[in-house]
Amino acid sequence: MGVGDQASVDGWLEAESLGDDRILSRSPTIRTRIAATLHRMRKWRSGVLCVALLTGLIALTLVTVFVGGRYSMRSAREEVPNDRPAVTPKKSSAPEGSITGDFSARHDYRGHPRAVSARRGVVAADHGRCSDMGVDTLRRGGNAVDAAVTTTLCQGVMNPAASGLGDRPDAAITGGLAVAVPMELQGLHSVHSRHGALPWSDVVAPVVPVAAKGFPAHPYLVAALGNVNQSAVLGAFPAFRDAFFVREGGGWRAPRVNETCCARPALARLLERVAKEGPGVMYGGETAAGLVLEIAGEGGVVSEADLAGAQATLSVPSRERVLGLEFWTPGPPTSALTITSALRILAGYDLPLAGSGALGMHRTVESMKHAFAARMSLGDPGPGSKFLDVDPVLQDLRSPSYADALRRSALTFTLPPWGDGMPCRDLIRDDGVLNLTEYGGRWNVTAGAHGLDAGTSHLSVVDDSGMAVSLTTTINTGFGSKILSPSTGILLNNQMADFSTPGQLNVFGYPPSPSNFIRPGKKPFSSMSPLIVEQDGKLRVCVGGSGGPRIISAVLQTVLRLIAYGEPAFDAVANPRLHHQLVPSILYAENWSVGGISFNYSTPLLEDLAAHGHDVQLTNWGAVVQAVVVDPVIGVGQSTTPTLHGVSDPRKDGAPSGW
């Protein structure tokens, strides 16, 4: 659907109001951080790229790109010694949690399934209409990168809350001082220019009429707007109010489900120019000058020089060999290596049997706590490690011997200069828990922690060539800074809240982490954890999530369920999860319902975990995972093309789409 194909776009909008879900919408341009991992398999060469988004004030994250061979071909890469044979998946009979309820709820509110299987391509996103639009891009000859751009822009228009509900009046949460340089558009264009197949205008233009005319409100958006503190926000941010709320009588209300809402004509005009001229129109000239004035009017300090200096740079993603599989992950300031570190700890057990039952879940939780402890010493290293030398931490996180040391008595760790040496005893006890100061070995810094980055969404895309994209994007907390630029229609981020401030608790009550203090040009640390998993050079899983630090535990447990326990893709994503991030010292267990599905753990299991020493608390929300799983069985009878299984987490409005 190109720039000139206005009639077909308008036709979709009319059909949409009648419930026709043939095509989809997509979205604007900005969210401050992008973490993405792209994977393409080619027969004769391979390469790895990583696009990092840097700006004058702060920067964004990463898009990682891996280029390799097709599904059925081994990648032409150097061999890395396997730490152990690949785990043979086996369905666990553990008394784990289960999803119960009306299983028509395996469909989204439009009646579209939460899990699909296809061969030509799959998109799994936080909103089903955006997944549909991504697949439409594939049908028009696009590849996974084209579809990812389309889907990401769609989610920015149709899911402005992203993930999570955040609404505290604070300089770092709302208002101009919360705003960092918006970089999503810059990053998407950088990746597309290297790896896209369709013209840039063809992947951006379909968003324009959706932004101009609005769309039917979906349950997640309705709930998010209903949770906004209207007395504190609507008067202070009139452009935000006018864009997302409905005037009724003498007041304002959130839209109702399927009520057309949220038109942003200014955003439509900007996107139309971006489609024709590229993203530079936003980072310079009159558009940039107007945006800077609007941010300054809200007390912000972003300058025209900051926007003009925005750069997308390339770096190398990490290739981690764990459990006989290869994990491709972006490095700091994302948290993906926290997941592979926890997997290395668990790899020392006889999975899957040793991971079964309450004892296995206890071990999984303890591995999380060790990984989160080391995570506290991570941050954005900056170019040439100008901000922080994270290499020693990364070496340990990537080391099987470090994982072994955390699992059993082995070493005497030496803490950094602000701590004392600590003899290391059995650092995962099967009969209990440790003191907080004993987790993470020498990287334990329990005086610091990172907060939640909850205004987040994720998408996973795989096309029929084997290209995969795992992309996480965020404006930080729900609805970001609440500042909607009148001249551009952009909902601005509050990414500054993701930094730590010396001597102050962050907005979630956590103490500061020195490795995440603010510096000019620095990116805040993030929980984003996009992963791409290979086995024997073949794509197996493309996965990631949204939901602050719970992303890490959610993706970890999803991967374990897929590769160790052999759970079906939908169950692996949807089953309830545990979360422990070390600080606070609480084990959160999901116990809630959404959309007709209940996420619960059995009482005996929770009692057993409490008997191990965990402070178990029930929680009524969880991270949201989007995954595409490649069927490892190739050539069933007549086809050499694997089946792609896409799953969107029922914890949100998402639904996958396939072709």
C-alpha cells in the first residue's frame, strides 16, 4: 500500500468501523528506545550488526542485526565450543501454574486467535491490528524488517500507552524535564535503509490515514486512559487530553471499546512528510525548531543541536552459547545478557527433570536473583567505555565458571572497591535462600537498583527467508511524559526517569544505582531483552517482551518452557510466571484474570516456595511476551519450509497474524 494508494487505505478505515479486519493500522514515530535483534540466514556469508541510537542529551537503544543462511542451511560461521549438549525437551509434570477459564479467551477481543501457524511469515505484536498490517507488508513483497517498521509505527499510533500505567506528577515522570531525545524514527530508518526490501515510503505511508482519522478504541487503551489521574493530567496537558479523551457534556471521559478515537492530524502530516522525505524532517528545520520550543515551554532542555546530532550507530551483538543453543542478544544498556546468565546457572542442573516441581522453580528464582544482582553493575558504557567499564561484569555474565561458582562453592569473590571480600559458599541452596548480600558474587551492590520501564511494547517477526526481527520499543512509563507536541502530534517520552539520581529513591521507591547516573550523551539502562535463538545454525525462537524488569523473568521462563520442557508455544507464553528482581526481596506470583483467562499457581506450590524462605506475594499483572517459534521438524512429507508459530500474550490486546 504505497503513498498514492489512498483509496485503499480509506476503504480499510470505513470497513474497520464495520468490523472488517482485513488490513491494519500503524503508528507514529517516537518512543525513545529501541532494542531489536534481527537475524537473517544466508548460505554464503554471515555478519552481525547492531544499530545504536545516540543523541546529544541521551540516547536510545539498540537494533541488533544478524545476517546468516536460510532455515534449512547451516550458517557459515566459526564454531564455538558447546558448553553442553542441547537439552532434549520434555514436558514437565511439575505442579506449576496454569491458565484456566473461558478458552474462547485464546482469542483477542475481535475474535482473532492468540496463536497462529503459517509458512510465509508471522508477526506477533501487542495489538492484533498491527500484526495484520505487518503481514500485509510481507504480502506486498516486504521482508521482516519492512514488516517490523510498519508494525512498530502502528503500535505507536494505536497503543500510545505502550505498556503499564504510570501517572505520578514528578519532574522525571511528567513534563518537559522528563523528555529525552526521541529516537525511534531514526533507528527504524537506519535499519530499514540497510535491510529493508520495500521503499521507505511504502512502509510508512499506510499509517498516515490512521493517525489522521483515528481508530476504534481497544480494551487495553480504554483501561489505560481510565487509569490516568484526570484531575492532575487533563488540565496540565491539554493537547494530550484533546487527542485521547472524548468531550462529553461539560467534561471529559476515556473512549469506550470500539468507539473511534485518538485522531492526531498533526502526526498524520508529519508522517506524510517522513514517508516522502525521510526522518530528517523531524530532526532539523522548522519541525525541529517547533518541537524544541514546545518542550522548552513545558520546562524541558532538549535543544535543536540535540536533535540535529541524533545518530544511529552500529555495534556488535553478543552471541551466547547456552544449553546447546545460540542466543543472539544486544549488549548494555539492554538486559538481555541477564537472561542468558540465569540460563547458564540453570544449565548446571540436569534439565529438564531438575527444573521440575517446586524445587526446580526455587532454583529458577535463585538464578534470577543472582542475575539481577550482577545487573546492578551494568549501564551504558558509551563509546570507548567513556561512561562505564562494563567488560569485567560482562565477562562474568558470559562465563560458565562464574555460573558454576554461583551454583556451588567454588571461589572467593572480591567485591568492587566499595565492598569487602566475601567467601563464597553454596550460592544456590536447595533448602533455602541467601542473604541479599550473597547474590551475584563480587557484583553484588544491593544499595542500588533500577526501576521499572513500563511504557513498553514488543514485536517479533519472521519471514519466509529466515529473517527474524525481535524489537522492543519504549516511551518508559505509560503515556510517557504526557506531553503531546501540538505541531507534530508526537507523544513524547519520559525516558529521563529511567536514570538513577544520586541520593534519591527513584519513582518506584528503589535506591540509586551508580552505574546508571545521568551523564550527557548517555543512555539510561533498560530492561528490554529481545532474543533470537538458534539451534545447529537454524532459527528456533524469536522472542521478547514488555513490562519493565518483569520482561527479564518472563522471557527467561518462556524460553525455558519452550526449549527445556517442550511446552506448546501458546502455553509457554501464556502460563503464569514468577518474578524476583532481588530488590525488593519479594517473590511475585501471578494470581489474576484478564480477558477471561486466569493466571494462577496452586496453593501447595506457593506454600512450598514460602517454606524455602521466599517472601511470596501475589501480583495482578505480568510482563507481556510476543514470540515466533520455528517448528524444528523440516520437510513433513513434501515441504522443506518450516512452520512458524506466532503467539501474542493474552495479558494484553495482542494477536499474531500469519501468511
